[in-house]
Amino acid sequence: MRMKMYSAPTRDEAVALAMSDMGQDAIILSEWEADEAYEVRAGVERATQRVAPKFELKADPRPSPVLQINRYRDNLKEIMMWHGAPEGFADVVANSGSRLVGASKDPASGFSAALEGMIGFAPIQPSLKKPIMLVGPPGSGKTSTAAKLIRRARAANARAIPLVADFDATAGAAQLASYLQRDTTKIPSFQMPDDLTEAMTSLKDTDHGIVIDTPPINPTDKEDMERLRDLINLVDAEPVLVMSAEGHPMDLEDSVQAFSELGIRRCIITKLDVVRRRGGVLCAVASARLNLSHLALTPFIGGGLIPATSNRLARILLEDAPGAEILKGAA
């Protein structure tokens, strides 16, 4: 009697595989249900269509490539779920990553391939040739991001000026001056939109880059959003959303979606250094179809603002997630 082991996701598939290979005279000798597959041992009295070499009969059954990919996909999903991503988004990332790279030994390659197809990447050039207006909800880190962009421009030997739209009279220029270690009087601040646009017109023919820090906007407040819409239409600058990685995934998704409906197309994610679970904010950016510009990884003004790429996002997802090291040996 010749005997062989067959493995498939279900019993019916395993039996069908045995019958197809050995013929209808095959007898199921034993069955075993593993965690990720169903195995059956079949035998036949006559010779099968394909006679396996002796070394193949002695060897353990080789893992099915499909099972390897499924295991890789499941582990990618587990990591995304640990990061607090909604299950639907975790499924899309895991399925896309496993489909694009197969059963890779490196989880970063799966995340990178999946995110590359779900999120656009468009870093802000250090020269700031086009004026940038930072917008976002309270506590998102707009002012520190403005300071980082100014510092970044100087490091690239570009001339840049920070402007503060202090329409709510909260002395935002003082905080920005502190970050940049300047005197407050040297940070232009404006309490009326018309004054801001007039200042920008006077700077139009210079070679200075411009970064505008705006008042915080509550995305759940219709009046706040209408004021922001008017400001975007009035000021000749690209609005860039600054969004903290903190918060409930559904709140983050609602907030990012509200800002995207005003025509905002680029986003900077901040406070990645103070959260361990980053799936919610990535889902929000992907759902709103925004382009990621930069990632803020430290609170220090002199650094921590790096251009966003799919590879960097993949590494960030693997920094603290349990099971990431185990996944490297999955294949």
C-alpha cells in the first residue's frame, strides 16, 4: 500500500486532493485538524499515477504556499488591530500586503507595499516656495510644526518667514517666538484676515517662504469650519492639515474627513512619540484620501519632522507592536 499525507484549509478539500492524486480507490487512513489546516493520510493498494521518490515519502509534508501567505496575512492583521485600527482597515492592509509581497519574512515589506497603495506621499519642500497655511483642531501641534518648518527651511539655506493669524487674540505669536527663540515683536501677527492678506501681498515679490500658523478649528463646529473655508478661499496659501495621532480612531476619521471636505489635500501627523497605537490616524488619512507630508516623531523644534514614506510608516508600526519579531520567522 502506498500512503501520502495531504493538507488543505478544510477536510473536504484535503479529501478531494487525495482522491484527485491517488484515484477513487484511495482509502482515508487517518485525519487530523491542525490550527491552520486539515490533514488526511490516504492509502491505495495499486500504484498511483505519480510515484513519489523515497526521500519524499520520508520527509514531512511541505507547508502549503497558501498556508504560508495566510499565516503572514493573519499576523499583519493582528499587528494592525493591536494598533487600534478599525477591523475593516486592518483587513485591507493585511490582504493587500500579503497579496503584493507573498509570504515575506519581513513584516515591514507587507505594510510598506499595502500603505503605498492606500496613502499618497507629498513632502513639503524645505524652500517653502509656495506659502503654507497650517490648520487643524486644538492641541494638534500647529505652532510647533510651524516652527519646525521654519527651522527646516533655514537648515536648507532658504529664507522663510512665520506669520501668525491671531484672529482669536490668544497671543499665538508669543508661543511661536518662544519656539524659534526670537523676540515676540519679530513674529508678524494679525488679528484680521485682511491684514494677513495685505502682508502676504507685500511679500509676494520677495524670495521668502511663508508659513502661516492659524487659530485652532473645531471640526465638529459648523461655524468654525465655515470660517476656515472662508479663510482658505481668501488667503493665497496651501492649507495643510496638522493632525495629532492621539484620539479614538472614529473621532480621528471624522475630523480628518471634515477638513478634507474643505479641499485640503496634505496632512502632517504629529505626536507619534507620545502614542504607541498609530492605526487610527493612518486609517483616517487613508479614508480621506489625503497625502501624507511629514511625521513628527519628537517634540524638539530642531528635529523630529521627517518626510513621510511608506517605509517609514511600516517601521513605525513595528516599533512596539507585540508579535513583530515572531512574524519575521513566519515564512
